[in-house]
Amino acid sequence: MCEAVEKTILSTQLPGADSRRSGKVRDIYEFGNNLLIVATDRISCFDVVMPNGIPGKGKILTRISEFWFEKTGHIVPNHLISTDVNDFPEAVADYCELLEGRSMWVRKAKIVPIECVVRGYLTGSAWRSYQENGQICGHALPEGLVEADRLPEPIFTPATKATSGHDVNITREDVPQITGQRLAEDLERASLELYEFGAAYAAECGFILADAKFEFGLVNGDLILVDEIFTPDASRYWDLQQWEPGRPQESFDKQYVRDYLETLDWDKEPPGPQLPPEVVARTREIYQETMRRLLQLDE
């Protein structure tokens, strides 16, 4: 478990890499046909990166993703090669201390421009959409559902990936127009299978996996899972014993930060507000507890 005094890493610079680009949370370095992905401690909410981060968050995300990549390889291959710094390029050998525990050496893939979201419960933007028209991304749902209800079956609710700003929800019928029919079918099948597997395992750990987001890429025409999987940044976990439909649920993810931000007079556009120390500390505890339970670590 990460120590409370751990330094917060908001950005990295590795001069030995061919090139560098930054996502909302990760710094990505190219080395030929491979990438070195470094998970920083940045946190993003409403597609806006907050000015301060969560100490040790990048290490937690990396450890959870590594765990799930190994558990789900039988469903769909993924990009992970190694998280061992000894397997990283010689050009970054001087940065082992920085990279240790927060980095993945992966295969480079052609990214599919679709956020593949699967929802098993009625919450967040899906709940708001249902209240407006009884639908979620084109899926018509039964009448009379309440917030946090379990859906009759998990549903695929894709969105277009935005390089900046907010992703845009689309229907499953829109996906083939972007990817082609066969790839669209593969994306939906893989996403649903991953979610169902993850939800079953999460239940063994006392969690409900309310929804999850997946990203995919192509390597030599073959579909692989990329980025992260079932982390608190890409999934919504609830406590199974505390689940009570009809009200918002306490989430073991960054919903805690979202809830705090909703109390502010902020338009959800950059720049994001500074997170107070007590919000940072509680968020760190939530991420740690999620990792502990999923990986079944000792106290």
C-alpha cells in the first residue's frame, strides 16, 4: 500500500524517449512499436484535469490495471508487455525510481475512436437520460425504474472519443458508421463480456460494478484492450451490502470528487478548482480501499 507521505507526481519528463504526449492522467512515450505509459497522480473529473492530484494514485491505477489485464486476457488480448522497470528501454534507466510501480511497457496500437461503456445499473448521466425520455443511448428501458436500480441486463452505451473537452454519447447503431459493422460487433461483444466477468468477480469482493469504460486498439488488424481496465477512474464501484435503489450510492471511485465539485460554483470547464486537503485525503483512502478489496490484500 502506498505510504501517506508519498510525493504527488503530476507530470513526467523522460528525455530518452522519441516523443511524449499527455492524456488526462497519463504521460505516454513512444519507442518504435512500443509505448511506455506512465500513470501520474493527476485526477480528471467532467473531462477536466484538476490542478492538484492524489498522492500515489498512479501506482494504484497501474496495479489494478495489471491485475485485471492478467485476469481478462482469455476474453480479449491486451497491450500490456511488462510493468517491471528492468524490462523498460535502456534510455529510461536513470528514471527507474520515478517509473517504478506507475508505468506499463505496452504494444502500440491504432486506437479505435470509441469509448466503450457498459452499464449494469441506472446512475449518473444514464439516470438523467432515463428521467428525460426513458432511454439510454437509444436503449428503451422499462417504466418505473429508480436511481441505482439494476438494469434488466447490461447495456452497451458508446461515446465518441474527444481529444479535448467532453465525449459525446452515441447509440450502438451509430458505431458501425465510424468503425464498420464487423469491428462494431466485436467492440460490443468484448465490452459486454468484460463487464460481465468483472461484475461477477467484483461481487466476490463485496462490490457492485455499476458501469465500466473500455478502450480498444488494433494491432495488425486484431482487436486488443488498451489504456486501463476496471480502475476507479474507468469504473463505478458500489458496496454490495450498502446498495439501496432509489437514492445516490456511495462510490468507491472518483465520484467522491465529482460530488464535491458539484457543490461549487464551477461551470465544469477548464481550469478546474483546487481540491482541498480533506478531499484529497479521502479520495486517496477510497482508491486504496478499492485496490485492497479487489486484489484481496491484507490490511
